[in-house]
Amino acid sequence: MPNYQSSSVETARKAVAARLREVRLDAGLKGHELAARCGWHKSKVSRIENTRTPPSDADIREWCAGCAADGQAADIIAASRTADSMYLEWKRLQRTGLRRLQESRIPLYERTKLHRGYASHVVPGLFQTPAYASALLSVIRRFHGTPDDTVEAVDARMSRARVLHEAGHRFTLLVEESVLRYQIGDAETMAGQLGHLLSVMSLPAVSLGVIPFAVRERGMWTLEAFNVFDDERVHIELLTAQVTLTAPGEVAMYVKAFGDLRDLAVYGADARALVTSALDALR
């Protein structure tokens, strides 16, 4: 996992390790003594406490049982699962297909009041047409080798987009101009997507900025796609995994990066002109 995204995950894992260490110390046991009680190699306790080996649910249960602290196991397991969820490989998230992942995100989008997002490769999911989403998710499914439930996944993604029309939400999204030029699906699919972007830009709750190719001396380099939810969490999309950041300092860094990228973008008529230019290039 890239170091620049590891802090929140490592902090959460260290917190779990610290709780397990406290349980052991409260029981008056040395590491090798607890390992013997659990039937483990004598180094396993040290590896877990130093976050070199993440504990499984079974490890935590055995640890607490060995320390006569069974009542603490459930809470520590919950904390451990939260830490694990901060870095989730797509193959794990998509093992049964893409629909469930799309559906699982709906509650987060529904409770978010201010959604900020940046996209450097594809149109943001909230702004995708069914045809564009189908073409994109089909490629993702083939690449990752997941079960084919593209139709259901697209339906779920479209259901999530309903939040654009619900009161109490604001959306400020940025795309690099390259997003308008990278063709996903055939020319008809791309033309429909660009036309839809022009419509979305007119929604009262939406601010869509486009960062032009022509920007000189960029004050912020291009980044991986990310979304900020109410200054509380950030989702970052990597090729292999989704990273979730919740540490205030890390969230603040992405908010700062978003602000710098926003200063590079054009809006209104200028943004519409870039979308229209990309649309004309398809004809």
C-alpha cells in the first residue's frame, strides 16, 4: 500500500494492537506465555503487538480467552474490522460482482451534505449515463475477472445518482479536460455522456469545474480520483483497492488539494465550451 495513504490505516491497526497488549498486560502475562496458552509460535504475540501481522477474528478471540478477558473480544474484533475496511482490495469488494458494492455506497451518499470530488480519468459516477456506466463497468469487470452482474450494477449506480435531485445536498466536482476526451464505449455512448454533463451542469445543487489542458504552470499536479464526504472521510480509488481516510489531518490534506485543483478549473460558459468542444470532436 502506498505510504502516502497508510497513516489512517496504520493508526487504526496500532490502536487494535495497543488494546491487545493492554489485555495481555492486565492478565500479567509475558508474550511467550500468552503464545503458549494459545498454541502459537512464540513470536506471534510480538508480531501482532508490533502490527507486523494483522490479527484475525479467531486470533483476537483466542488472545482474549488466553487472558481471561473474553468479554473484550467483540469490541476489539469490531475495531480490527474497521481498520481492515480502510484499505479494501477490489477483488475482495467485487468477489460476488459489482452490484453489491454500488448499493453499499448509497447510504453514504444520502447522508452527505457536501460532496466534493476530483476525477482525472473517467466521468464521476454520479454524472454517468447508463450507457457510459455500462461500458465502464464492463471493462472493470473483465479486468478484475468478477462475476457479470453489470446490468444490476448500473441500475444501482443510477439509483445512487438520484441524490443529485434531493434537497439538502451540494456537489462540487472537478474533472480534468482529459476526462472529456477519453472515449469510454463507442462514439454514441460518449456523445450521450457529454450531452448529459451539459444537463447536469445546470442543476442548482451542482458545481462542475473543468481543468483545461491549457492551464500553464499548474499549482497542483494531477492526482488519483478521490471523493471528500463532509470533511469527515475521503475515498481514494487505486487500480487495486479503495482507500478510506478518516484521520482529520489526512482529510484536511485532500481538502487542501481539492482547493488548489479548484483554482485551476473553469466554470459556467467556459466549462460548457470545453464539453461542447469534446462533443464536436466526436462528429
